[in-house]
Amino acid sequence: MKKLVAYITSSFPNNNFTIDLAFKMKEAGIDILELGIPFSDPVADGPIIEKANFQALENGFKLKDLFEVSQAISKDIDTLWMGYMNPFYNYGMENFMEKAKDLNMSGFIIPDLPHEEAILYKTLCEKNNQEIISFVAPTHSEERIKKVVQNAKKFIYMVAYTGITGSGASEDLSKIISDVRKHTNTPLYIGFGVDEDTCKDKVKDLDGVIVGSAFVKHLINDSLSYNEKISKISALAKEIKEKINE
């Protein structure tokens, strides 16, 4: 069974909405929830997720909101915190990890944290039963891929193309997939540009998909009611999960 990792922006438009949405997405078939930490400069994300970040911050998002949402869902849903290094640094990485342990979080996705710095936290992660997800990209050499993936756990995040999330670009990924498979048996999931139209094709030869912008575009659609947003996003999650396993 191929896996679906789903990204949503935490606490937008509010905490209760995020909690309700998370449980409906689980019912729809998601395997892991990537709970986004709103940040003012989300450099790896496209305009859709960027807009959700900005609006959440304008609404007054604080880390206590992230913790409140996480506490409500993480016992029932395998949940990762996805964010940029600045909030982790300001709160204190060790403090963040201890908080994550208290809240039963399984790990972190931090796009702007280089592998060489991530491994400095490896011992603390293992102690807390957490993982910092490793990234590989089409621009990486096999030597670099071996270094990044050899101790990776949970799953490896394969960036589908050079650029930002949601742009729909495409690259030949056969070599990077081959290089990763040579050096690890850890599941390999693809992200960037994955939606209901591309998921079936992109998941070939892989273990799962990571989807964000396709969900968040409904999250930021002001013409939809709260219930309509939840309905559309959960239906989309169900469709994608079915398509990647056809």
C-alpha cells in the first residue's frame, strides 16, 4: 500500500478548524500529517502555501496554537511538524524536540536545515523517538545521496524538481531513484507538484507521495465555508490515496 503524506497549514483559519480537518483527512486515508508552522519567509513553498502562511500570521498565529492542535491530534494521527529553521532556532531546537516528545510528534521536516546540521541533532532525535526527514533532489550526486540517506529513517523526501512547491514542473527522476535505492531501503516519497492529476504517474517506482498545495488551495478559498473546505480537502485526499494505489 503506497502512502499519502498530507500537508496543511496549522491553525488557519483557527485551531479548531485544523483539528477537525486533520481527523477528516485521516478518515479519508492519509497516512502521515505534515502540520505546517506558519512563517514569514517560506522559501521552498509556492504562492498558495505562502499565502496560507501569511494569513495565519496575520490572524495572530503563535507556537502555542501549534502545540494545542498537535496535542489534540497526535495520539491518533502520525504527525510531523513542517517548518523553517528560524522558529526552531528562536524557540531552541532542544526545547522544540522536548515539546514534540511531550506531544507525541514523530519528527520534523525542515527544508532549510542542511543535512550536515541535521545530523548534529540525531542523538537527541533517537532519544525522543523522532526523526528529521532527509531530502534528496535531482541536483544531488550519487555521493551526496549516499551521505544523506544512509542513516535516514521513517521516509526520504524526494524533491520532484528544482524550484518551489506547487509549480508543476517536471524532471527525469530515474537516476536519483536508482541512486537512493542503492544505498537504503528506507521508503522514498515524492513531493512538489503532486496533485490528483499527477499523483498516479509520479508515484511509479516510489513508496508514496507528499501533497500540500493541492489541499491548501481549498484552505485559502474564501468563497468556501468551513464545512465546504473540509469536505473538498478530505474528498481530494481520498481520491489521491485511491489513485496512487490503483
